[in-house]
Amino acid sequence: MFEYKNNELYAEGVRVKNIVDNVGSPVYVYSKGHFKAQFEKFNKAFSREHVIAFAIKSNSNLAVIKTFASLGAGADIVSKGELFRAIKAGVDTSKIVFSGVAKRDDEIEYALENDIMMINVESEDELYNVNRVAEKLNKKARIAFRVNPDVDPKTHPYISTGLKKNKFGVPYEEAYDLYLKAKELKNIDVYGIQFHIGSQLLDTTPIYDASVRVADLMRRLTDKGVEFRVVDVGGGVGIVYDEKTDKEPDVNLYARQIEEAFRDFDVKLVLEPGRFLVGNGGILVSKVIYHKTNGQKNFLIIDAGMNDLLRPSLYKAYHKIAPMKKTGSKAIKCDIVGPICETGDFFARDYEIEDVPNGNFIVVFSAGAYGFTMASNYNSRPRPAEVLVSGDSYRVVRERESLEDLIKGEIL
Ligand SMILES: *Cc1c(COP(=O)(O)O)cnc(C)c1O
């Protein structure tokens, strides 16, 4: 949905230059058409009853959440704030699942009051706490345990979550006893089982391996009278960042593997994709401010920083970067860096790119997931605007922050 026509980048039918001219830079630009196409691809892959709970931490703009909600998606939330957003965007609360290791009482209360599908419990402490909060509200809390299946998703260590050494979920060996304990609690409705082993998985076989382990646990628990109504296999399906090395995962294979692993159970499936739905549906457009050479190194200095897009700094993540308008200038090898006072403030290192003159724009691709949601005000920089393109038109769906926004709530 982001394509060059006559050497100029378009987002669907809109010239990206028109957007930066009107909205300024840096700016996130999203393609609604891409979001819809990814959703449909994912949705069609499953033949069993399922709910696609969009992981809204990947992109929590209200207009983006609403795009998926109107296609029938639910939401995977990790905080009260995300639940608030999901409700504001019109997500059906019966399709919301709540993940996270540290849910506070007020968050559990808010979830129960809004009657969400289920709370994914990550420890024994949390189980008793959810029971206690539910009792106070005179409710029965539908829960799943997030089980840590101890399989290696072979992804970046920071986004790998299903290994024994990770903080997430309950250990596979302990889950059996926990389910039996949960079954006895008055204000707990044992509803499902969940796992999420990591993110940016280009090979989904580890999800299949985890499914097989979890299905085995379910068989043993079914024998003890536990009735599962939902299996939630988390998210994690990856996207192509680097066309030279990455291969898009086969979602049809992914769906078949999951359905095969749970074929013996009469359950509804829940999927929690984030990145897959939004990652390649967003770009970050930024202006080149200066060129600079220090000894051996060339720098392209742009007006976006790590506060706007953290992934390269945090994960050394690769993002394809290219000029917004291709002019045929000579390629240079350079570090593409931002204005932040940190050496870690870079988008790419030793990167070959067609030279872009000062004042012209470059585009960081695959910025739709974990882009704006990880943005901060570090160095007192207002966060960028977000724009949603649909066909030949676009809309600002989040205004650029102002200087006044920066000091909102501060007291002299
Ligand atoms: C982050 C997260 C997701 C989404 O992961 P993606 O890699 O973006 O698909 C889903 N479920 C849980 C529990 C998560 O923490």
C-alpha cells in the first residue's frame, strides 16, 4: 500500500508529500487498506470459530483500533488504559482479553465491571487476588492461565517470552495444580488457557510446538473435570522488515497447525496478533536536517529521534529507509541519526541510501507496530502526528503535540 509512482512515494492513492506539506514532520502515516487486507488474510486462514483480539499495545490509536473493531476484531489489552481505549474505540467487550504480569486491583475491577471475555492470570498470587476482587464485586471472574510452555521462539531475547527464564506466565509444570486450585474458588470461572511465546516469529513452528504441549496439559485437566471453552494462542506472527532476509510467515499453515493441535477440543480459538496486522501498514516520514562527516563516518541527521521510534535503539531492529522522492542522486553510506542526546539515537548504521538533500524527506518503513506506542517526550520533544490514509483521502487521527501539551499537569 506504500508504493512509488514516478519516483514519489504514495500511501494508497495519496502522495505522501501532500501529507508532510500539510501536517509537518515527523509524521506517522498509516494505510487503512493494508490493515484491512492483513486482517482479512488472518481471519480467512481459520476455519474454526475464533476471535481475533488485536494486541493494541502494537498500535493504540483510537482510529486504528476502531478500524479493526468494525471488522469484527476484539482486543488484547495489557492495562486499564488500553481497556479504556478499546471501549472508546467501540470494541465489543465480550471479545477483550486482559494480559500482563502485574494487574492491579483497580485494573481487575475495571475489567470485571466491563465484563470482558477473560483475564489471563500469570501467577498464583494473581489468581487469589482476582478471586478476592471478584468476590468484593459479587461477580465470577472468567480466567485463563497464561502457561509458559518453555519453547524457544528463536527471536530477539527482549521479545522472547515463553522460556522458563522469562517473567511471563505460570510454569508448565505448575499449571496443572493451579487449574485444580482455581476450580475450587467461588468467584473464579475457569474459562480457558492461554500462551504467548514471543514476537516477530517468522517461523511459526514454535507456536505449534507450544500448542501441542498445551493440548496435552488440557487433556490431563479435562480428565479432572476442568472444562475449557477458549484456547488463546497469543500473538507473535512476524512481518517482513528486510526484504533481503525475511520471509513472510504462512498464516494458512499457522492456522492449520493450531487447529490440528486442538482438534480434540470443542473450544473457541482466540488469536492476539499485533505486529502482523499493523507493522507494514505504517511509515514514519522525517525531514533531513543536516549532513555531517566526522572522520570516517557520514551522518544523515533527521528530525525524528529515538523518542519517536524506539525500535532501532531498543532492539537494534532493522527498518528499511528510503527517500520519499527518488531523484537518482549518488548513494552514500551513512548513519541515519536523530537529534536526541544519546549515542543510541539512531535509525540505521552504515546504511546505503540514495543521498537526500537537506530539507527533503526520508521514510522509515514498517513503522506501524511498536512505533508511536513506544514514543516518549524525551528531550522535551512533542510526539508526532498520526495520519490514516484510506483510498484517495487522509485524516489526521492524532494531532502533533504542542509545547503546552508537554507541560500539561506540571505545577511550578
Ligand atoms: C505483545 C503481545 C501480543 C502481540 O504480539 P505481536 O508480536 O505484536 O503479535 C499478544 N499477546 C500478548 C500477551 C502480548 O504481550
